[in-house]
Amino acid sequence: MEAIIMITDVVEKLILTIMFGLSIWSISIMLDRRKNLNSLISTDEFQKIKNLLTDNGAHFSPQKIETLKKYVSGQNTYLSRAFQNVLAAPVQPEAIDRVTQAYVREERLKLERGLAVLATLGANAPFIGLFGTVLGIIRAFAYLGSQSGSSAVMSGVSQALYATALGLFVAIPAIIAFNVFTQNIRKLNSQLDTLKDLYVAQVVGRTEVR
């Protein structure tokens, strides 16, 4: 019994330490992703580019494209950098699509850095905490077998519950952050597709008509 108590106590404390380290890792990824996305997103940029492309319902004007070029060249956000590539591409739908897809593939690795870790923690941290809980219950029963007293048993049970709580503390914010960041990335790419299609319709379509 003494060996079981000692082994489970050491392993459970090791699990608690690991879970604490994972929580720090998770928080650092969240802060880094938040900072990265904030630097790439401008609240009014999508509408600004859209207005320049559609010319607010007026007839298409090449001068608007020059204004758009000046606007995006002065920005370092996701949509502006994408449109810098789009505007430099040949005025052909296939070429514009390829340029856009290449940009999205290149930037996806940067945007999604660390998200796999958040998803993994969100899915598995509760099970790690549950393993620590199981060890704590085993130790509590070992205390009962060795007749160590109710205080020792309650200590084992309470420490076991700490493992479960810490596992949930790591998992819940991680999965929420993963969903939020994934949604933001999808929104960015959806906005880019919308603006790209508007550009093709306004510029390429009118060029072909001429």
C-alpha cells in the first residue's frame, strides 16, 4: 500500500505540473495569435476596398484602381497585402485566381501557427486531468486500506479533483480560442474572395467588353 501511495502521489503531482505548464503554453499561443491577427485586421478595410472597387454604384473609373493601388500599398494588413498581389497580376480571371490562392496558401501557415496545439489541448487536456483524478482516487483507496485516517483519504480525493479542474481550465479556453481564431481566419479569406470576385467583375469584365 505504501508503494502505491508513493507512486500515485508522485505521478499525480507530475501530471499537475505538466498541466500547469500546458496552461502557460496555451495562454502564450492565444496571446501571440491575438496579437498577430490584430496586426492583420483593420475594421473598415474591407468596406473601404469594396467601395473603391464598386465605385459606390457609379460608372467604373480607372482612376479608382489607381486610388486602390495607393491605398493598399500603404497598408500591411491581410487584405491589402493580398490585393497588392492581385493588382500586380495579369488582368485575367485565371491568373487572379492563381495569385489569390497562392497568397492564401502561403499565409495560412502563418495564420494557423499554434492552432493545432490549441485544438489538441482542447481535446485531450480533460483526459490528462481525468488520469490524474483516477490516480488520486486510487491513492485515496490505498489510504483506506492502510487505515491512514479520514483526513488522508479526503486529501487524496481533493487532490484528485484538482487534476480534473486543471484539465478543464486548460481545455475550455483552448477550444474557445481555437474556434474564435479559426472563424477569424475564415472571415478574412471570405472577405478576400468577395473582393477578388468584385475586382474580376469590375475590371476584367469591363476590359473584356471593351
